[in-house]
Amino acid sequence: MSQETAAPVIPETGQPAGPSPQIGNRRSAAIEIRNLTRTYHIGGAALHALKNVSLTIDRGEYVAVVGASGSGKSTLLNILGLLDRPTEGTYCIRKQDAGALTDRQRTALRNREIGFVFQEFNLLARATAQRQAELPLFYAGLSRKESRRRALDALAQVGLAGRAGHRPEELSGGQRQRVAIARALVNSPSLLLADEPTGAIDTRTGEEVMALFEQRHLAGLTLVIVTHDREIAARARRIITLRDGAVISDERRPAPAP
């Protein structure tokens, strides 16, 4: 029996059944990672995607993670989004030790606290925009009526009120990304992770997408974006640079003058 089965069970409502494991010390921290390493074994060789990474991201921060292809950016984001597990080290999200949670608890925590936007949208081919946005609400156990209301509201917030019944093939690339953003935000997460969110869309649409992100950030959302685009990264208040799986710089930038 694995160690995970001994952890407290989260009910179907997604709420903890007891006190969650806590390792975080900073009250303002949204994310704390310590000595994080991710190693893949391919054909007998060890590939170190992340090497002893330690970071703290406070609630409400706007962070860009940059680096060349293969630097570990997407691996880091997948671990932060609870889509992957580190080989070594600890990851605490809102004071909960992710490594001490069962798969069921991780799923509930991800659905409750994290929104994820992918470069390639990751939409269901035959589902309408409304159905795409309803998915996280289905897993949260909301009623069909409430799920519909929230999904339509999320689509309206990203400018797609008139496209709720459209499937992905009936939408432009920018509209597909907006559907993905509505899906990521429909549960009002505390943390939004975006992996190259402007990589598959044109420059004008990319500006619109970034404006949507920044509007939510100003409302208190913690925003972490992985990008290879230095112009996109320059919009953030903090830029973390990775090289060969390690942090080589962590630059904090002053907020723009009012």
C-alpha cells in the first residue's frame, strides 16, 4: 500500500475532512517550493529537468518564468499546477504540502485553487464553449443550473457571450484561447498558471489575452506565466530565469507609476 492512502480523505464536495498538512511559514505566500528536483529516466539515462529549485511567490504577485527551450519552464509549471510530481523537494500551495496529499486531494485542490491555460488550448473537439467552461464546475459538484450560469458569465467576461454554443472548429485561435481562459477562471481560482498563452495566436489577440490576465491580477489573482517572449515577460513585476533546470536570476521590477 502506498503512503498516499494514509492521508485524510477529501469528501466529494472537495473540502478537507480535517487539518491539511502545512509546511509554509510565510503567511502571504501563495507558493513555496524548496529544493525541487525533477528527474526523468529515458533509456537508462537520467534527464534532470529541474535541479534544486527554491522559490516563494506571494499572493497577488505577477510573475513571468523565462528561459530557452528545455530550461525546465514547463516542467516547473506542471508541478505548480499539480499535473506532475517532483522527484525530490517540497511544494506548498497556500500552506498545504502537495506532496502529502492523495491523488483525490490533489485533484480537489487543483480544481478549487488553480486555473491553467495551455498554449494549445486543450479544448474538447466536440464540446461547445459553454460545455468547456462548465467542466471544472462539474468536478466541483455544482448543479447543472448553477454551472450553466457561471459558465455563461465567464464567457461573457472574456467577450464570448455570443459564442457559447460554438464548437472549437467554429472559433478563431484567439476565441479558442478565450474559451480556455474562461474555463481556467470559472471557479474563481486564487492562482492562474499560463504556459506560453500567446504562442499560438497573433500579436493583437495576444495583447487582448494579456489584458484579460492583467485585469484579473489587479483584482488580486496570483499570476504565473511561462513565456519565451521577452516583451510579454516585461509586463510582469517579477521575472524568474531558468537555465538547464536551475534558477539563474530572479528579478523584481518596480510597479509602473500611477
